[in-house]
Amino acid sequence: MPDGEARAGHDGLAEALLASPAGRRMLAHYAEVTSVPGWWQHRPDRPGTSTVFAVFVPTSEVDDADVADDVADEGRPFVPPPPEPWPTIVEGVARRCRDVAAQPVDQARLCGAVARSVDFTMPWQEVDADDELTARAEVRAALRPVAEVIVASPAAEGWTRPLAVGDQRVTLFHDDQDGSVPALALSGLDAWAQAWHAATAGAPSVSEDALAELARSNESGAWWSTPTGPFMCAGEEPPPHPTAAPRTTPSSRWGEHLLGASELAWIEDSFSWREATLVPVTPRRTPRVFEVTGPDAWAELVRRFPLDVTLARAPDWYRHTGRIGRWAVPDWRAARQEYDAVHVTMAGYLTTVGLAVEVGDRDGDGGDGVASVLAGWAPDLCVWLTDVLEESGPRERWVRGDVDDRDHGWRRAEA
């Protein structure tokens, strides 16, 4: 690629990261802007506030003796010092970002920042308080040098690559209670697609007048847009088909450490699993793959195979995006007639997650009639819609020790 085209591509990706909640969150974690003195005092005090950051006050900002006094005097709550003016905080963030951008990109640190961004993706609730701050124009401007140096670095070379067909593994997380390994179902997807469609398409339509009331209700349910479900209820016999389309991810290099499958570290709504089995798989033939490279590609997929899910998704996705309107996901039963798999690139994930992606109206003529959310996915994740996969190598057992942002704690277990 000529240098001019490469620069244009880098500039476009940097801007797309800054326009996306997931992208900004990754950049903020990489630059550690939330540890800038005074940042924590400007977090909105409301539902959605980060419980990780809001509970702990940076030690550099509170005198140890005062903390000890407050702990000893249980009847007197901690009173924080007056907040620094917001422009002062922004100057500190900009200075931190310039310093970070002046250094070579640390691949392991970058992978850890991606993991933190994925961890804090919660499409069923209000945006995190730190996300609200990083969405401000002045903070986005401060983050721009970090975005530019990351996308131009070797560490981001694979972010726009299509599916690595020869390097795919299914991640089977072990049950935390009894250590059992979930069954792997690579076939039976015809029956699964019929069951998924019957369960998802059966909801009644929602009138225009009822959209706002539905969105603001306190309901919560199916918040994902992946080909997942229908799930069995307690006491029911397992169905004779999979309950989700198989998911695969490639290996991922974290500096000197090679992670067997990126889904070990990058997975939304994770349960802090300690053991997993990785199953190498390969398609029996050249697969037909739809590549989700960003919001426009996701909108195209939903527009081509639309399925209205307003009744099930509106409350969760309204809380997450603030949008009131109709919602859709891809009709996976229809999509599998043309595609064997859907792959979300690293760039596609980081530039799309957290957005209300406008799909267009019901006739596909544009407008703001229908939107969708990329929810429940992961960076470099591929879902397989047809019976095309087969196991292609020995299974590997991986275990997780102490969590470290530089390798996420996962190691291959000795045989």
C-alpha cells in the first residue's frame, strides 16, 4: 500500500476509534488517563458509575493520615477535597497522552487495554461514568495522539485483517463448580437456526406511541446481538441441537506471551473462569464470510437480513445508548443462506461497540427508523452459521493464574 493510502487508512481508523465508546475506553486505559489527579472527582454520581474506579481514591490525592483518621472515626464519613477545575484535569490528561504517544507502543499493554475495554462493555446498563467523560470533545482531542500512534504501530497491523481461517479455536470454559467441560456442537445448526428464529421472531410488534414507554421501562432481557439461544429453562431436557452458533477466535500475541485464543482474555460479560479447553477447528471448504469491519458493515448486515427485536431489546439498548426507536438484529436463519460465518475484526469491534448503529428504515431507504447494537461479540471473533467446521488438532487445556494485564494470567497447562 502506498504511504499516502496507509496514512489515510491510519487517520480514518484513529478517528473511528475516537468516535466509538469502546475505542475511547481502550485508548483511555492504554494512556491510564483515569489515574490523572482529580479525574475521579468529576465522574458523574449516578447509576452506571464505574464501581472499579469510584470506590478507590488514588492514593496520591489523599493524605495517608487523613485516611487513617477517617477509618478510625467510623462515625464520620470521608469528605473528599474540593475538585480541581475541569480545564486543569483536561490539561493533565493531554499531558499524559502526549507523554504516552511519545513512547513506542507496548503490545502487551495494548492487549491489556483492549481487555479492559471489553470487560467494561455492558450493553444492558447505562454507560460507565468514565465513558461519559471520555466522550467529551476536549478529552477526545487529548486522546487523539494516542490513537494515531497506536494505529500506525506494528501492534495494530492485524486489526483490519479478515478471518485467519487456518488459526481458529473454540474456547470451552470449564464449569467453576465441578470442572466439567461443555460439550462441543459443530453440527445441527439447521435445527438450531429454525429454533432461534422461532424464538426471536415471535414477539409482537410495538406501536410508535409505545416506543418511549417501552424504552424507559425497568425491564431487562436479551441484550446481545450474537446468534445465541434459545436457552433451555431449568428442569428442561437439553435440545437435540446447539443453543448457539459456534464461536472461534485466533491466537493472540501479548508481547512475549502467546495466548492460545484471544477469547480467553477478550470476552464480554465474562465470569472469571479459571480453566478452559481450546479446540482447533477448520472449515471443510472455503467458507463464505461476512466481515464486520466497522459500523457501516454491521448496518449493512442488519439491513440485508433484518429481524425486528424492539420488544426484547429496547429497554437495555435505550439505557446503553440513549436512543428511543426500533431495533433490529441480523436474521441468522436468513443470513446463513448466503454466509457460513460472520467475523468481527479487531477494528470492527473497537469502532462499533457502544454505538446505536443506524440501519435505516424498514424499506432500507435510509432515515433513522431502525438501529442495532453490536453486543455480546469480541475482538476478532467469528461465529459459524452452518455445519462447515470440524476439529483439526489436539485439544489444549489452559489455566488462569494471577491476573496480569500483560498476559491476562492464562497459561497452557502441562500435559
